[in-house]
Amino acid sequence: MKHNFHTHTTRCKHAVGTDEQYVKAALRSGFDVLGFSDHAPWAFETDYVSHCRMLPTQWADYKQSVLTLKEKYAGRIDIRLGLECEYYPKYLDQLRRLQDDGCEYMILGNHFLYTEEQFPYTGHSCMKDAGVMEYAEQAVEGMRTGLYRYIAHPDLYMMYRDEFTPVCMEAADMICQAAKEAHMPIEYNLLGLEGELTGASRGYPNQDFWQYVRKWDNDVIIGVDAHDPDALRKSRVWDTALQRLNDMGHRVVDMI
């Protein structure tokens, strides 16, 4: 099946298009499954307001919108209600409550260390070796909670790094071993690939990373990471990803 479980909405403040436009774009491109996974609505203890996710008060609207589309397009495309969530240890009970309130799946997408109230964006902190190891350690801890279905852009730590150094290899080993033990796929991210193909690379997916981790024989899932309905229409990006993964000998799965 042609699938995508990584789709955002305007509620995250950095995506465009209506929820239904994403569904229509997915239908036109032959997707069988479309999962919405907007950035988790963390309720912070401080007065911090995130610039990159929905507010807790928007969860109900998000849920209702996705479930309405799920019913409207039943039989034509399988729509899922999910979230992309960091691993913030002190806030994990919030994720469990969202599960109880109907969230069907959660993707582990670490963009900040432990809480964005206090820590910088992961891409920046991973410019240093210590940040790479913290990223890997946090990813492993998150996967071991059992809350998440797969890990998004596991090679995000390569965003601002020029070389795949021994520290980067160690981080890759830690992440892929934990994913293997947790029976979780690792994601080949098409938002990053689209940037590479258009001359605006985000540093991931990193070819050295993906060549190196082939030894772990992880399940790999393709994630469009759509922030625009048009991302779901770009068959060249999808086809390039599939070809690359097949050439490297990765096993691509279509369900989580």
C-alpha cells in the first residue's frame, strides 16, 4: 500500500492548507492510508508558548476534523488520527491521556531535549558531539516507553554536521538497536529529501547514515512529513526514496 503517517496541519503554525486538502491530495496521488500526526499539544508547566505546535485547546478541534474526514472518505482512503511527539519525561502522562482520548498512534519526533522550555532545537545542539549523544540517549529512552509507533527522522542529528564521524556512528547504532528491540520502524523522511532534490538540503536523510545502518536490518517506513498538501503530490520524491532504499537493501514497510 502507498502510505503516509506523517502529516501536519496549520495548527502547528508552520504548515499550510486545510485538512481536507491534504486528504484530496493524497487521493489524487494514490495513497491508501493517510495518517495525520500534527505536533503534540504539550501543556507546559510554565507560561512558555510553543511556536511550532498546536495549543492544548486545539486538540478537540483537530480530533473532530480528522474523524469527520475519516468518516467522509471511508472506503476511499484510510485516515488515521495521530500525533508527532517528543520524549519529554515529565509530561508523558499527557500522552497517555491523549491516547485515552482517541489518539490512534504517536510518532517519536525529537526536536528538543527533554523540554523545549529550556533546551535549544536539536539540530543546533547536535553540532557538538555531546548533543549527538544526548539526542541518541533520549531517542532510546523514548522508544523504550512503548508509547510510540516509530521514530521520525532518526538522523536529524546530522542536520548541521558535515561528516558522519565515529560519534555519529555510535548514535546510529544506539538508535537502530533500540528500534529493533522495540519492533519500531525508522523513518526515511521526505521533507528532508525534497530539500536535497531542490537544492535546499536539511542534512537528512543522510546517505552515510542510511548506508551505515543497513547492518541492523531495521524496518523502514517512508514519511512524507507533509506541511503542505502539495508534498503529497510529489511522486518524484516518493519514487526517489523508494529507489534509494531498495538500492541499499532496506526493507520498506507500509504499516505501523
